[in-house]
Amino acid sequence: NRLENLLLMSHYYQSAREFSKLASISNQDKNCNSHVIVTGGGPGIMEAANRGAFEANCKSIGLNISLPNEQIPNAFITPGLCFKFNYFALRKIHFVMRSVAAVFFPGGFGTLDELFELLTLCQTGMKTKIPIILFGRDYWNKIINFEYLADLGLIEDDHLNLFEYADSASEAWEIIKSSNISD
């Protein structure tokens, strides 16, 4: 049943909140906002990430998009830092061009689109390699068989190193800290 499946996935909301708090507290203070959480600005996991920063008294950005039947900006985006886009392509450019890390929580077509766009940009050298974290190993292993792509010769074995998995907020944050971007 779909509602039961959604309930089983609801723990990701709390994990996104926790991760956002960790990252925000570690990178923002009164004098410096070196790294700020950026989400798509909508409900669900995006709201959770903006909420985590909000609860830590830190800033966060929402890159909202005009859609026919959904997505008003969530209430936890820092006032003045909610931007509305009419086109997905422009929105993706803003997600990627200044990003120093990316954490992908379970999601649908939009999440997959953004993940594959970023992986392709890193694979081709168009974007400097950054930590790309797939949160929830079981989820990602069920929906994408990256090893099979490599076994078929469709991607190189080295491309499997473009991302890492994390199953907790602290694990994801440790991966990012170990990449030295949080300095």
C-alpha cells in the first residue's frame, strides 16, 4: 500500500532536518555564512532541510519552481532567500554552479533528474568533483543499479567513485567534512 510505503520513508524527513542542522551550525555564525543549505523550496524533504537550518537559527535558500498543480515555497526558507524559477534548466544551473556538496535524499523524477545532471557534469569534468551523497543506501540500491551500468561498460568503474552512500545525518556530514569543503 502506498500510504504504508510513505510512512516507512517518513524517517528521511527527520534525517534531512538533522543533517541540515549539523551543516548549518558548522558553517554559519554571526560573521560568516560560508555554506548555506539550498533546497528546491517545496514540501517534504526540501521543507525538512530548510526547517533544520531554521531551527538552528541559520539561513537557508529555496529555489522554488512554478508548477501547474503544486509547490508553494515552504515556510522555513529564510525571508529574502526564496527564488522562483519558471524553467527547470535555469534552476538546475543555480543548484550546481556554486554547490560544494550535494546530498540526495529519496525522491522522484525531479531528484533523479538533478542527480544524473550532476553526475554527468562531474563525469565529464564540466563540474569540479564535489561530495555527492546518496542518502539511504537501501533506497538507492533498489532504484538504480550503478554496478550493472559499469558491468555493461556504459560507465567507467571510476565513475562509481563520483558518489558515496550515507545512512545517517552524522555519516553524511562526516563525508563532507573529510572533503575539506567545510573549512
